[in-house]
Amino acid sequence: MPHAVLPAEKTARSVSIACCQLAPVFGDVPGNMRRSRDALIQASRRGAKLAILPELANTGYVFSSRDEAWGLAETAAGPCVSEWRELAAELDLIVVAGFCEADGDGLYNSAVLLRPDGGQTCYRKAHLWDGEKAIFDVGNQPPPVVETAIGRLGMMICYDLEIPEWTRLPALAGADLLCVPVNWPAQSHPEGERPAEMIKAQANAAFNHLPVAVCDRAGSERGVDWAGCSLITDAKGYVLARASRQDGDCQLILAELDLVASRDKYISPRNDVLADRRPELYRALLDPSR
């Protein structure tokens, strides 16, 4: 089945993308919002049309209990999301940011995409990492793909990016770029190697011929050190920009992306990364009775 292709004229050919790597302080919502506001303003001044903030950017990550998370959660219409929405309009900037979402009896690790025209799309993390399973409920909706003035933007959160079946979905839905707020804990790796999370992000970009923008956090929180490995890849998986520091200072990385180019899924004259799939064979592998 051919992959989805949108008319090229609907999207600007070259777009500046920013990842705003911050060091949120746990529980300091006013301070974290100030940090995010300053970073978004800086991104806009440097010409970005899209800026991504980290996972759980307004609260911090290391909750000790579900009750503690409830105390810092807000709805998708709450004050933090509202402030980001106002900034998106004021700066003419698309904003993607992670927050702790309360909805009825549900508590979610969520991300929101905010357009300058006031449009808003929320996504709830579907694949929870480690201790998150004791804190959050799982999201049950596929990654959204949102039509914007700069192209179609897909969105997911952190560990979602390490599930190949999940990253395939926005590619099949016609996404031009995958936006991923993350909190990557610093983990040991062989000398001379990069963190495996970065390699997985690059691999998923290459598998789907889909650029990936990952916004990590930095610093230390409640005994956890963070990797500070924000990166932006092109559609082939090559790194266009990456963070260079892990301390508590804000670091802004930017890259120019041709989003229209990612709609071409050919990697050779005869190979298209989506059209070459053979789903009928994969279904047989998953169903032993066939």
C-alpha cells in the first residue's frame, strides 16, 4: 500500500526547529514555568517556528508516589498549559511540552502541542518506564499527527520512542517530523560510545525516513542524573544538532529541516521504506495458528 503523501505546497520547505533542554527543579512549578518561558522566547528570537520542551517540564520527574503526582497535576486546560498556549500565540511559535495531567480519576504523563492559532492537541504516554508504572495510568490512543502551518507533526514521549511499532504509526499517518519530549536518565555506556537512547532515536528516524526532534532534560533531581542528550536528526537518521552539556543550565539546540523532503520515502530507486513493508507476513509471524 503506498504511503501517504501531502501536497508539497502546503508546507514551508525549510523550517527552524528548536529543542529547549532545561533542568526543571522538582515541585518548583513557578520556577520551571519561568525557565520554559525564557527558553521559548529565546527560541523565537533565534528564528525557530517550533520549540520542544522536555517531558514533565513544569513539575519535574521523580515523584515519590502517585499522591505526590496528584498534588502537582493539572488538566489540559490548567494554568501551565494555558501559559504555554498564550506564549505560542504571542511568539507565533508552535510549542510542544510535557506536563503531569489530571483528568477525572486518571493521572497521565502527557504532552501537549500548541499552535499559534490556539489549536491544542494532547497525547498521553502509552509506554511507561520503570517507576512510572506505579504513578501514572497508561495512555491508549496512538501518537497524534497534527496539521500545522509548517507541516504535519507527530508527537510521543520518551520510552514510546523505543517501541518500533509505535514510531511506525505516525510515519504511516503522514507525519513530517516526530516531536519527542524525554527525560533520559544518565546510564553507563562503553567509552567512546553515545547513549543507546540516542542511537535508538536515530535508528527510528532512518527506519521511517522521518526526522526526529528529541528534547531531553539535564541536571540532577532527587538522586537521578540526567543524560542531557537532546538531538535533532534528519530523515536519514543523521544528527543535525545535539546538546553538549549535562549541567543545570539551559541549552538551546536548533536545526533547519526540509519537512517536505521527509515525505519522499525512497532510499534507492527501487526501495520505499513504507511501501516495501509486507504486513501479511508479519501478521503470520504473530499468529502461530496461521
